[in-house]
Amino acid sequence: MMQTVLPRRPGVFRLGAVRCVLLAGAVFASGSVFGAAQAEESLLPVPKSVSVSNGVASIGGGVQIVWETRPSPLLQRAATRFVTRLTAIAGPAGHGAPYVLHVSAGADRAYLSVDEKEHYTLTTAAGGARLEADGPAGVIHGLATLLQLVRATPEGAVVERVHIDDAPRFAWRGLLLDVSRHFDTVETVERQLDAMELVKLNVLHWHLSDGSGFRVESRMFPKLQNVASHGQYYTQAQVREIVAYAADRGIRVVPEIDVPGHALAILEAYPELGAQPLPDLGTKGLNLNNAALDPTNPQTLRFVRVLYGEMGGLFPDRYVHAGGDEVVSSQWTKNPAIAAYMKAHGFETAAALQAAFTAEVAKILAAQGHVMMGWDEVSEAPIPKNVVVEPWRASKWTGTATRAGHPVVVSAGYYLDLLRPASMHYAVDPFDTKAEGITAEQLAKYPPKHPEFSMPFVMDEHAPPLDDGQKSLIMGAEGTLWAEMVSEPMLDARLWPRMAALAERFWSAQDVRDVSDLERRLPGVMTELEATGLQASQHQEAMREAMVPGHSGPLKVLTEAVVPVRNYALNHLAAPTGEAMLSAPVAVSNPDAFAAIRFNAMAARYVRGEAGLAGPLREMLQRWADNDPAFVASAKGVPALEAVVPVSHAVGLLSRAGLNVLNGREGSAWRMDAERLLQEQEQAFEGSASMLASAHSTQPPGGLLIAILPGIRALLGAHAP
């Protein structure tokens, strides 16, 4: 129910003069969002400042929002979303007086820019709450925080009594969504935007073109959708819908149209712009990333100018990402005409030619009112200072780009398609210059097959820390998910909850780094996101059922104890096409297996003396041990499941070893077998511990690693004879 009463005199606002009455709240179901933990202990991102009062306030009668300043239509829609989400979490409002939330918001002409005002304060007291924000973005953030303060009690829903003063550390907190390699529908994109709003992310970096497809309707170059999209693209009306949907949630949309490399889809439509003849698209193992535009063809820059001009009309944001990464030099040097042009114009290397092309693209975008962004390759040669550099190959590029005076948005360390757990991404700070990249030890152990390609990824272990001037150039960071191995049904679970962990890294203070506390909070955040629209569990259940109709339970239990291989090992395992892996058990395994994380943490506490945990540990181990014969039976006649039967056996054997410890069973034979199996499985983790290792090593069956190894080792070690 919504009711609005406007003030009688324009410009004069009193408490209650502008009022939207919004009711929601009441009682949680038994599986509450935040469990036993107090809500303020489950906030994510961690606010800048939190003061906790004693006690809670009931919201069983719903929440009534009273606007102390005139609400814009945007803020009214934000309030309506808040009501809908609160109802989804807590159920419909019950009887009794509503809990009153007073909201005031300042004006902000910089809304939806890097200069927008995001600060807010939120006080939840016994008799009501107050949210005060410097601008619309702060209201959106404050309402998201208030949702996280709600928890269940036997008497009904309550809100924790706190005072929060909050603002982000970085202005740019992004998520890169790759819709070229696997297309996502409008509904799926909007679902990610809803989740982004709830964890205070504010930039959707939309990767719209690559070798696999061009995904936006172009009226100037219609072959881009008629030929290069392969039938999957967004109409211009749909793009405008998504941009408006994002803006309502405080999220900017930055498009990426990649040039001059990653251009195969463009060249399918307009092959005359290519540096090389169009390859046979039916070629087995064809690298879709290699094709490049011809920068010496005058028609190329004309094409870029017109295309970016048209796309700029769809995307109002100041920034446009032009790519610029992974240009294969042989695309140019093996073209006689381009090689002659380079010699005539003094370009000694392909990188120098690319720098000149990049400078021209930057001028085109500037003339159209935009600022260019590019991947870190664009910083390897002189380019305009205002070009925003996005380091991705290693953290050292953050240092080199900022030393050259470029603004920076960091992606190094935040590549979610590496399938690392949240804890590993969380440990990397945007200010780091030597936290991400190939180490000297890894180079020595796994010599790269293509050293010239690997060298830019090598960590500079002597890189100096950023000085204050360099830090001031870091606008923020982005979590990145390239979609070669991510189909649309997999997207929600591959992005979340790890993207929530990165949201905290980009928002909260640098010293917020407690990994165990993060892992404690992530399941609650994920439950909230799913209650309010995310469909990770729903899609995974459907995928499991498609693999084993009517018998998917054992697969679900197995995936509680396993995680996918890391650092592109899955891509190598799936070559040349990878499509089969998108409907295999690894597709429904999660980089953060909550049950395994909980087991490992409890096992560590048990061996430190918490004897009361023996019972819960025994229940988990018995569940996994009993699952092995059930899984074997369900896998018969299903090749994808039969392939991972050895993994099921190993989980069962390790679980029985853990039970032997808890049950006090004596003997050495089973211990020796368990130790041998532990070492074997730990070696499997080593096989994908880095990008070089994953390219050189044999991977475990089906690309599945056993995630309960630390807990099993702790139990065996604590009770060794």
C-alpha cells in the first residue's frame, strides 16, 4: 500500500509533510536469513562505523516510511523495492503499530557519476529509525543496510538497534558481465543488477562484443546483429531498458566495444576491415580471440567513429571501454601492407602501432563527450593521460599505470572465472602492486609454453608500494567474469556470493580483512539475495535434475564436499569446445562450498578443544560417507556422472577416515590409506594452483577437487598415534 501527501506550499517540508506509507515485515520462516548471528554482525559490506545499542525493535507491524524531504520518483521506486524485499524476507505485515522510518535525502546533481554523494547515516532505535543521506545513492545504500539488520525471533521479525555512519572507500565498484561468449537475457542481466544494489556495487561493465558475438542492435551497421550476433542480441529498446533499470538502483552502465583485437564477430559482418582474411569458423580449436582490425585502413577508424557515436547515444555514462587487450602482433606483422605501413611511418613494433590507433580512438571518444577506458596493454606506449587503464594481467600494472599518471580501475586479482574461492579474491587489495601475477617460483616449476605471452603476467616482486599520489588515481575496482565456461543457467552461482565478497573489498576499509568472518557472513548474504530474486540454487537444482532425472539428490550431496579446479584448468580440461562441461557435475559445483567450509572450520575448532562439535562433525561425515554408494547407483548409464565416480569414492573414504577418528577406532592400515589419499588429493589442488600449473598438469576426474581435505587432515593429525 502506498499513499503520498504533498505539502501545501512548494518548498516547505516538515516531518510528515511528505509521506509514503509502506508496510512490510512480520515473521521469518524457520530457515532465517541470518540464523543465530545478530544482524549487525552479518552486515556486508562492513560499514565505515557501527555503534551497537542494547536490544532490538519489533517490526512485526510493518515499516512506515515518512519522507522528510520531497521524494523523487526514483526514491519512491527505491522505497517500493525495499517493501517488496522486506516482505519476501520477513513475510507480510502483521497486526500492531508499524515501525516508522524517517528518511531525508539531499540533492545530488552528480548522481550516477564517479563524483556522486554516497554517504548516509542510519539509526534504528526502539521507537523508530532515521536514514539521512547526502543524495539518492545514500538512500539506496541505507535501505540495503536496513534489510540486512532484520532478523527472526520466536516473537516475530525485529531490527537490531544500531547507529551506522557509512560511505564507500572507492567510487568505482564494478562487475564485468561478458555477454558475448554466452548471451544473457534481459531478465538475467536485471537480476544481477538487483543483487548489485543490495551489496552496494555501482558499475555494470557490460562486455558487449568479442570473438563470439556482437550483442547490440546497430542501425548504422545492421550486419552486426544480422550476421555477427548469431541471433542473440539486445535491441536498442532493451539496452535503454537495462540502462534505466540500473540507474534506478544507483548503478552506472559502462559499455565495452573491444577494438582493435577480439574483433572476429565484427569481421564476420565486415571482413574488409580485417588485418587478415576471415578464418574458417568451422576450424577445430579456432582461437576466437586472435582476429584484429586493420588499423591502417582508413575505413576502420570511420567504422569506429560511427559505431561509438551510435552506441554512445544508448549509454549516457561518461566512460566507454574500448578494450585494447590481447592484440596478436602477427595479425599485423604478417600482413605485407600493414608491415609496409609500419616501416614507412616509423612504427618499430605492433605495440607502437596500437598506441597510435588507441590515441585516435581516445580522440574520437573525447569528441563524442566520453572518456576512454582500456585494458592495461594500452598503457605500454604513450597515450593520452586521461585514458583510464584497467590492470588485469598482474597487480604490477596498477603501479606502472599510476606512475604514468593514468586513472585506474583494477581487475587484477578479481577474475572470478579463475574459479578461486572468495577468500583468495578478498585477500587482494586494489592498492596492491605485487599480490597478483605469476611468481618466479611458478615460472621455474612450470616453464611457460609461450614465454612472450606469459611475461606480462609475471609478478614484480620488487614493485614499490603506491605513494599517495598514485593512490589518488585509483578510482576503484571490478570483479570480472569471462563467460567461456559460464552458461546462462550457471551465471548466478558463478557470480555470487564471491561478487558480494568483492563488494566489501571495494567498499569497506582496507583493514577489514578477516577471512573467517567473511566466510561466516557469506551464506546469510546469499540467502538474502536468493530470497529477493537471485536464482542460483533454483538453477543448479534444475541443472542437476537435467543430468539425473529423478535421482539428483546424491549429486547434490557430492557437490557439498567438492569445488571446481582453478586458474583455467577447467578451460584446458574442456578444450576444444568446452560445451560438455557446461552440463557436467563441475557446472553445479561452487568455488565456495559452504558445507565444506563449515566442516573445515568446525574440525579446526574441535581439535583445539571444542569437544561438543564431535556430534555435528559426525553427522556431516556420515552423510558424505553414505552418499558414495547412492551416487554410484545414480551415475550408472550417465557418462558425465560416471566420470566422477572416483571423486565420490575418495570423498567417501576420507569421510569414513574422519569417522574413525571421531569414533576412536584404533589401527594403522586405514590411517595409512587415508594419508596416501590425502596426499594424492592435495596434489590435485597443486595441479591448478596457478595458470601455469593448470596448463601443465593432469586434472582430477571431471575437474572436481575435494574441499574437505583441511578438516580431514586436522582430525587425523590431532589423533595421530
